[in-house]
Amino acid sequence: MKALLLSGKDLAPGVDTVADPLPAPGEAVVAIRAGALNHRDVWIKLGLYAGIQYPVVPGSDGAGVVESVGVDVDPAWVGRDVIINPSLDWGICQKAFGDKFTILGNPRQGTLAEKIAVPVTNLAAKPAHLGWEEAAALPLAALTAWRALFSRAQLRVGERVLITGIGAGTALFALQFAIAAGAEVWVTSGSNEKLAKARELGAKGGANYKEAGWAEGLAKAAGGFDVVVDSAGGPGFNFLIDLAAPGGRIVFFGATTGNVPEFNPRKVFWKQLSILGTTMGSPDDFAGMMATVDRHGIKPTISEVFPLDRGADAFALMERGGQFGKIVVTMR
């Protein structure tokens, strides 16, 4: 089969021929129709992710048709249209993953290939209202956003939410999920064009964090935020503490701009804030996310679609941050 391979640190991905996967006990082989990129894939390419084992087929997101199953798996799975849950071996605790937890795409071979073998417990029926490209765009980012909002921040109807870095897939899912839950949503971005697109999707307003005084302007326009969703960290995190309403919750799942300098704990305890970390999601979270997508007919925002042989171009788009929504790679 053909697969996109990362062969070493900071090397451009290339298409190569690799052996077809075989299903182990408890597994199914899925013929991938489409996969999608996440920032995680770029970090693996750059050698900035823990436990990298080159060469690796990247990709945590994928959707396709079950082609074969292991000897102990119900053969009724064969022929089903499925989405793959990339959260492997979460464990038995809902609060946090266990010692065996990994994410599809490193070290286990990922979804940017014509076929993949995965545990059948990580398969879910593809929602009927989603095409292959939309279904492939869903798993990692939507799971992360859903857990951040509902399992961790416990979002409630009528609350005011701030989502940073709108344009990224996870941020856009957070926007869609929060609106579906009856929240008032505001966003930030370094691009006025992305802010305008977010308003078209239902955001009430936003601020460009590259402009001087953006946080003060946002506070004046919106007031304090009950829930703040962030993936950047860095110096801007201190503004989020200022923008959070008393008793607010700040939930974050990344630190793309680094550590938080000059952190002032007094603001946190004086305002009774909760700062919550989150990563991916449990099987229960994945089921909750899929139910929300089905119930509200949510469709992922897709930025651009590339065929497998242009996988390097898909990575380049992700690296320069030019996307608004998910970057999808199709196998056919």
C-alpha cells in the first residue's frame, strides 16, 4: 500500500510503498478514505514530540471502510463506514489517562496511508450527514475540544466563553460545540480575516491579539468570561487570567508559545479561578462528542484538501499556519 512517511527529523514527508497491515486479535483493518493533519504531526516532523520512532506514518485522524478483522472480532464489522478514535489505551479512569496511553500516529503507524490496523474498540460509525473528508477531520480535534468544554470546564447554558487562536481545528470545534450548548462565544486571532470568518460561524465578537490593548478592548466589549479555552500558553496566558470572570475556568491543552512568564498566583486565588489541563479524551468523551455531532448535525470546517501524493504541501500549509479549519488528505 501507499503511505506518507516521515523518515527523520525535519525531513519533508514523502509517499512510499509499505507492507499492508494485518489485523491482530481484537483489531480491524480499515481502508482509509481520508485522513487529516493536526499540529501534533508537524511537531513529530520537527522532532519536537516525545518518543518519536522514525520512520513513522503520521496522522491521528482518519475515516474509512472496514476491510477485514481479527479472528476474535465479529465479522459484521466488515464493510462498515467508520471513524477512528485516535486515543489508544486510555485506561479505566475518566479523570486522566493511564500509563499505557498513546495517540495514533506515533509510535503506532498513523492514518495517512491507504490502510491501517486499529483496535475495533476504537471504531465508531461514521455519521450519515458527514462525507469522508468531513468525517476524517473530526476525531482528534473534536475529541480534545469536547473534553475541554464539557468534561473539564463543565460548560453550562448561557455562559460566556472565550476561545483563543480561532482558525485552528480544535478551536473551531470548541466554537461549534459551545454554540450548540447555548453559550455566548467570543474568539481571538492574529488575523482579522479569521475573526470575520468566526463571526460568520456564530461567534459574537473577537479581538486581534496582535493589536495593542486588545485584552482591554475585549473586556470592555464582552465583560468577563466564565470559560476560557486556550492552546497557546506563553505571555498571552496572563491576559486570559485578567479576562476570566470571578469563579471562571481556564482550560488549556497546549503551550505552542511556551511557558507563562511572571505568573501572578494572587490573581488566580483572589478571583477564585480554576486552571484546568486536558489532553485528548477518554472513550466516554469520544462517545459524548460523537453524540453531540449527531444531535446537532455539526460539520467540521475544512480549510483545504490534498491528495496523498501532495502530503508535503499539506504539511507546509500547517507549518505556516495559513489554514482556517482542518487540512485533509484523501487516499483516492
